[in-house]
Amino acid sequence: MKRLYAIGEALIDMTPQETGKGISEVKGFEPHVGGAPANVLGAFRVLGGEASLITQVGDDPFGDKIVNLLEEYHIDTSYVLRTKEANTALAFVALKDDGDREFNFYRKPSADMLYDAKNVQDDWFSDAFALHFCSVDLGDFPMGEAHRRAIQVATEKDVLISFDPNLRFNLWESPEDLKSAVLEFMPMANLVKISDEELEFITGNVDPDQAIPALLDTYPNMQLVVYTEGKNGQRAYTRTAKARDTYTESHAVDTTGAGDGFIGSFLYQIASRGLGAKDLEKLTANDLESMLHFSGRFAGKSVTRPGAIQSYPSMEEMLAEKGW
């Protein structure tokens, strides 16, 4: 199996020690390594894949914490740079009683935002299965240009490009700026993951059975769209097949990283089948339904535990479940 790369933010999620309160009311927070690209790699890695993160963290204790955890999970850190020019990003999180979240970010700027495109080399991605990215680091700063450069280099090597918009509105000057960035990068992706909370903002349509086929019609490079609906399950669409799975896990404790775990485990299943960017449309409805069910169970297990990477179940745990 080839390697999954991800580019973008690695940060510290400051998780509340109590639920049901806003950030201003929480009395204490615990630091957990997070950031969507890192989380996706964590899911891919705990299932047995090889993973590399492209990012920059501060030359500070939080940067040390991130690198140490990545190395603990055997995620390759040879592409992780350190800088004294900015601190490692922090995301303070408040959890509602149902496990949903409120975010407040400290990154003006953060170390990841200053990652320079010149660091991306032409000989990268020769061992890559896919390159995954999100929208958090697509702004008008050096890391945004680094994404363009990395995607170009990976695409030239026929590497699968995976995009999870993972919208964070409070990181942008305006919703229009965020939408412009998402629509700029959407045509570059072969696989896109969208949540029910994001669909209307991105497409202008709340009906996935209308909006997602329209995306596939609009963007020739896009081969597969995965749509997550929280407690209502998940769906997948290609131009020739679609599937739906309704598996969810109750008793959510912390939903942080659940969507990242979902797409990370979904990418693992694509990689384990030996599929690349040009093969996604070969997936049948039965293939898609099976993959959705696995990833739904993976994410469902993760929300019953605190944190992101630390909450992800191993392949042994997944296979041990009766009836699988």
C-alpha cells in the first residue's frame, strides 16, 4: 500500500474539562493534538497505512507535543518544519451536552500559516497514494500557495487528490472569501468529502441528490463525493453509482475529529483496494455501501471517546466487533 500525505494545519485542541458550557464559562482545558490533516493521517495510520504530514509548527512546547504524538503514532514527521517566527496554533473548544463543538482559534498568524511553497520539492510524492487537504490553510498567506504547489506536484504524478472543505467561518474575513477559496480548489480534487452542514454553503442546494451530481457534472477531475449527515448516516456518489449507509453510534462524548476519522478511514479503504485517482468510478454501489459502513462505524466509535487521534479505533478493534 502506498503512502497518504496530508498538507495543512497541525494544532493543539484545548478541550474543555466540562461539557454543556461555552468557552467563556469553562474553568479548565486539556491540550490534545489536532488539526484536520493530522487527524486524517492518524486514522489512516492506526488502521495500518503509512502516513506523512506536511506542515510547520512553532519552536515551542506545543510544537514539541505535536511532533511527539505524531512520532508515537508512527506518522512521518520528516516534512514537519519548526519556526521561531510564530507560535503553534491553538483551538479552544467547548462541548455541548450532545458532544457538538464551539471553536475559538489563536493563529494570527500561527506557524502553519507561514509554511513556504518553496519547501515543496519536485521529487516529492513518488511513493504517494493520495494527498489530502482542507480549507483552513487556504487563505492569502504562504501556506495557501504551498497547497497550490503541492497539489500541482502530486497531480503531475497521478496522485489522488482528496479535499475536505472542513469549513471554519471564524478564520476568514468573510464567508465570501471562504467560499472563493473552496471553489478555487474544488476543481483540483478527485475525491471530495462534504458534510450536511456545508452542502448548501458550497453548492446553494440543500438536497444532496441534486447538489452532488451537479458537482460531478461541473468538475471533470472529481470522481467521488462522500457526504456525511451526522446522526443520519453517510452517502457516496460517483457518476455511475451511489450508496447510503445509516450506521451511527449513540452516546457521543466528543465529536472532535469524527469527520476527519471518517475520511481517513475511507481513504484507507480506497488504498487497501489499490485504487488511484483514475479508478474511483470503478467502485460499485455495493463497494461504496461497504466502505461507508466501515467508516461510519469507525467515526461512531471515535465520538464515544475524548480527543481526535487518540480516540480512533485500531483495525484489530474494528475487526473484533461481532458480525463484521
